[in-house]
Amino acid sequence: MKILITGGVGFIGTNAASYFFKKNHQVTVVDNFSRKGVEKNALFLKKNFPKIKIIKSNVSSIKNYQSFLNQAEVVIHLAGQTAVTTSIKNPKNDFENNLVDSFTLLEYLRKNNPKAIVIYSSTNKVYGDLKAMKKFSPVDENTPLDFISPYGCSKGATDCYFLDYHRIFGLKTVVFRQSCIYGPHQLGVEDQGWVAHFAKQFLFKKSITIFGDGKQIRDLLYVEDLIDAYEKAIKNIEKVKGQAINIGGGEKNAYSLVEVTKILEKEFGYKIPIYFDKARVGDQKYFVSKNKKAKKLLNWQPKTLFIKGLKELINWQKQNLL
């Protein structure tokens, strides 16, 4: 298959590109290299998989990769602005990167390559702060959408466009509303994956700032398990096209932020300073993906327990960041 990945030298993109190339697919990645440190991921791909085509471009500049997009049988759309805090500081940039660029891509595919399978990487943030939850329990896709923060609005609106382009125009779109993803090639930049950021701070013996009381609970999904879900969606596209699917580590991999710092203390054998600041706008006190729909439609469930996946992440950081 010919697979095109936007945001392809980011954390998830790098893992996806290498995975699908190893499966003998023809892989092209598009990335504007705007995120800090992604040059390291690009070098990794060039060194280990020189046949993967890397195109430096904004997603909206389709002329720069048009021929590859026209031929793509699968498009995995990962590119975009990734942080709530950044969206609040610069909502216009967030709007353009997440909604405008995504719509440009989607509309181009509608007109020029409507048979392509299109996977969109959405977020659990489309459900808002979930304050209406009477008790903490795993979240399914019937939970009402509630876009809070510019990031929630831009990702949520894009999420809905991808679903609607199946309903109205028949495109083979799938939306994954992803929980906290972690693993190798995640560079530990604050606001771009808190598990990797915490681990990196321990590695370099620097302090961590936790926003809120640290008792927020998240389900943590190892990146290889996420890509397994992407692959299953591609193979079962007739069952899942037009669907939004929550995907995360589930109850077995649910931890609070403070619990993760305690685990890291054991892994590294020492403590670092941990400070607390006020909670962030729209932060969820609890989010754990139910994963029932993913299991039913894709026969998918997480395979990697958090402790094992965390060790893999730490080993990668020691080999690549020190």
C-alpha cells in the first residue's frame, strides 16, 4: 500500500512510518518541522529507512506533495498543534494548524482522491472537562462533545468534519479520539506528552511542575498499541469508516500524575523536586477510555502494560537524549 503520513517526523508519525515501512508498504511523510527536536526523528528515519520519502512542507501547501497525495491509498493525518496551553497563547495559530490545514487536506481528498482511507488523530479533549460526570467511569463515544479551549475547539471541529465527510460525501474516514500516548521518539517537550516529559526531567534530574493537585487520572497507551489500532482500522475499513473510536490504555493502565512520579522514583532510584501550580483550563480530573467499541469493531485492546512500556521509553531516552 502507498501510505502518506502528515506530521510524519513527530512522535507518533515516526513510529507509524517505521512500522508500516517494515510491513513492506511504500511510506511518504510530510512535516513542517515546526516542533522542537523533530530533526532527530527525521535523522532516525533517514538513517534506518532511507527509502521513506520525507517532504518538508505545511499540510496546506499541497502542491509540495500533491503527486504523493493523489496516489495515496491511506492517509494518516497526525499533523497539528498539540497543546492546550499553546492554543490559549496563540489561538489563531492553533485554528490555522488544526482546523484550516486539516480542512484543506480533507477537501482536496474529496475532490482528487476520494477512495483513500483517511485516519484522523483526534483527542479525548473533545469531551471537555467532563464535570457533568457523576462518578468516575471509563468514557465511551456516546459521551457528549464539549469543546473547551481553542485546542478543544479546533480538534473537535476537525473531528466532526472528518466524520461528516463520510456521511455526506462517502469518504473512508476514521477518527481516533486518543488518550495519553507515550513511547520511543517522544522527545519529552513539556505540553507534548507529559509521561515522556516527566521521565526526561528525572533523567536529567530537573524539577517537574504539576498543574492541579496531581490526582488527575489518565489511561496511558503505548504507541505500538496505537499503531496496531491504525493497522486494524485500515484492514477493516468497511466496518469502521465514518466512525469515531475512543482509544487509550483502559482501566488496567490508568494512573494519576502523582502515581507516575512515584513509579519514576523507583525506576531511577532517586527523587527530584516536584512543584504544584494552579489547574489548567479545561483539564479533566479523570479520563479513561472504555475501549469497548475498538474491541467490538477491530478486535483491539491494549497489549502493553504501562510499567513495561515506561521502561521502553526510559531506555530509549537514555540512548538518545543523554
